Amino acid sequence: TQQWRGVIEEYRPLLDIPADTPAITLGEGGTPLVRSEWLSAVGKADVWLKIEGQNPTGSFKDRGMTTAISVAVHEGAKACVCASTGNTSASMAAYAAKAGLTPIVLVPSGKIAAGKLAQALVHGAQVIQVRGNFDDCLRMSRGLADHYPVALVNSVNPVRLQGQKTASFEIVDRLGDAPDIHLLPVGNAGNISAYWLGYKQYADLGRATRKPVMRAFQAEGAAPLVTGEVFPEPETRATAIRIGNPASWKLATAAAGESGGGFAALSDDQILHAQAELARRDGVFVEPASAAGVAGFLQDLELGTGPTYAGKQVVVTVTGHGLKDTVTALEWFGEVPEVVVDADIDAAAAAAGLV
Ligand code: F0G
């Protein structure tokens, strides 16, 4: 069989982009859908993980970036700009490098994971650290795109959602129908909006007989979609979703509402606990924000909130790779446990608890 061609060539007729758009691709999409035996047992359900950290730059952002950068090139752009909590900037920098565009990224100073910052820098982005939060950065990148010749590739650019919706297509293609329930983290709310677009399109085309209940989770320190109020000073250790005023607010509430789903908030401890459990029980290492769907599933089961899961097919999107943010992952252990022994088999056996 042929190698996966990236989401534009795999799904081009289903994407609302100009027909002759050249595909700037790194082979994104085609990510694993892996059954979680642990979560299936806990929820008495059939639970699958859509592992988006397997994309080329380690997050789901690559799906929308291939379309956004490809269309920007098609339109003659020379430079591109985005605001980011880290993953969008890493993705944009990589696709811009491939396309020969100049990438400019605006990030909240000191609030993005080191791995993501390294990606943006190494791919050659002009990284501008802003004294402010993501919402300030987004306002600024919109302003830059309004006044200067740079293409805005945040998810307020509808072309981003065209690429991102392909995750829904892949899930239905693999499972044979849409799942009953779909769980995911929400920050700026582009992803939930894109998934819903994809599920609706497949249902309209008759490729799925149903659409899932969309249930989405935020950190309690940055939970505007849960409370209905903007968070002027969002705060969470899940820095990827440290957003107080999501750009796709209306689309996200429509997705939750039309699907019979909704939003709920989680503590940072719940999120970090789910991250560790996912790593230890499923062998899947994700960054903190990416574990919010799993944390939310566990909370719903414990509190009896959300939809009925028993007997249902559930997909949980885990959005980004754990290697993005090793600092937060290691903080979980407090002091990093350090066992140093002489180069001696008996010493290693004793230290490993084998004797
Ligand atoms: N998970 C991860 C790992 C993310 O990086 C993001 C968003 C989300 C979930 C939430 O997705 O914004 O579509 O609701 N990261 C953006 C960024 C904001 O700049 O990388 P969303």
C-alpha cells in the first residue's frame, strides 16, 4: 500500500480550499486510534484514544497548519504570523520552513513549554515573547495581519478548521461509524469546532449514521466556556490551554449544544494525575493539557456528570506529545528520583529491588 500522503491529498475533495492549492505537507494525519483497555474497563465502555502527538511536530495543530500554510502560499504570502501557547507556533514554524515563508510567532512570555519554544526557534521563527497572556497575543497577531503583509494562521482563519476536521474523518473511516461520545480538551476552541464540522459533514454525506455527543474540558483556572465569563487572568499548569477568551467561543458552544454535550472544568491535579495514569496504564505519554479529556472522563464517572458512558463507544483525543513539556512531567515526582550506582550488576540488582 501507498504511504499516507498527508491530510490534503487524502481528503482534498472534502476540504473547502481552492482546488489548485499546492499541498505543503509533512505527512500529517493518519494518527493511531488505540483502544484503552484500562479506560474501557473503568467506564464499562469501548474507549479509544486518538493519539495526535504522533503528528510531525507532535500535536494536532499540523492538520490545520498544512491547509493554512498551503492556502497562504497559494495566495502569495511571504510571511505568516500566529499567537500561541506553544504548539501552534511549533507547527507554523515547521510548515513555514517547508514553504519558504517567514514565520513570526507571539507567545506569552515565560508561559510556554521549553520543547515548543525550541521547535519554533530551531525551525527559524522570529519568536516574540509578549508581556501578557495568549488572548493579548491573539489580539496583536490579528492587528499585525490587518496592517502588514503577513498571513494570519490562527484558527480564526477558517482554513485551519478545514484541515483539523480530518481527524473526525479518520476516526469514522477507522471505526466504521462515528462514536457515541467524543471527549477532548478545549482552549481557544478551534479543535472542538473542527471536529464537529467533520462529523456533520460525514453524516451529511452518509458516511456516518450518527454524530457523537461532544464533551469538552477546560482547566478550572481557565474555564470561560464552563462559566460563560471571560477569564481576564487565566492560570493553569496545562499551559497549552491557558486561555481566557477563546476565539471560537460561538462555534464551540454550538458544537456542544447541537450534539447534546457540554463543558466541564478540572483541577490541575486531576489533569496531571490523568497524564501520569495514561503514561503508566496505556503507555501513552501526553503533555498535561492533552490529558484533560481523560481526566474529564474519570471525573464524569466519579460524579455521575456528563452523558451515560456504559455500553457506549467513546473516542478521547489526546492532543499533544509528552516530550513537549518534560519539566512539568518531572515536577510530578517532586525531586527527580536519582539512583546512581557503580558499574556493577549486583549494585544495579539491589537498586532495582530484584534482590
Ligand atoms: N491541547 C493542546 C496540546 C493544545 O496545544 C491546545 C491548543 C489545545 C489542546 C486546545 O485546542 O485551542 O483548539 O481548543 N493550543 C493552541 C496553541 C492554543 O497555541 O498551540 P483548541
